[in-house]
Amino acid sequence: MRRFRSPDGIIWGVDVTLPGSSNAMVLFRHPNGQSARLDRYNWFLNNGPEARSVTAHLSPKHVLDSLTEPDIARLFRRSMAVSRPDSLLPAQASDG
């Protein structure tokens, strides 16, 4: 796992998971570690020879090692929350 400091000063853990032949998920793990609700993700897209083979799989370690700091910063800027936010609507009671 690598570390990335976001513009607001939070130091995120960066990990790669779900490798396919042409993409892999890059996870940004929030440092509080208590819940995945604050974690973020984005997709790394590969244009290498593996992308043209249905049986090939990217190596998560190779993907992580190949990402430069600017690559990680760009992926973070465009990342999405792993978990949806809480509803703004009040909870409705069930009549059971």
C-alpha cells in the first residue's frame, strides 16, 4: 500500500484491487480505518497488451508501482465515494 496526501492534508492509503485485463480499481483508504464510508475509489484504465487479451489479468502490485504521484493525484481528484451518503430525508416509520 502506498500513501497519498490530499490537498486538505489527509494522508490516504492507496491500494489496487479487482484487476482485469484492461482495468483495476484504485482504492483510497481513509486513515480513520473505522469504516469504509469515507473511502474513495477510481478506475485505472490500461492500454497495454494485456488489455487485448481476455485471459490476461493485471498485477495489482505492478499497477500500483507504475502509478506516478501525478497519476494518483488525478485519480483522487476524480474519485467517488465507496459508500453512498446518508439520506437527507427523515426515516419513515414502518406500519409493520
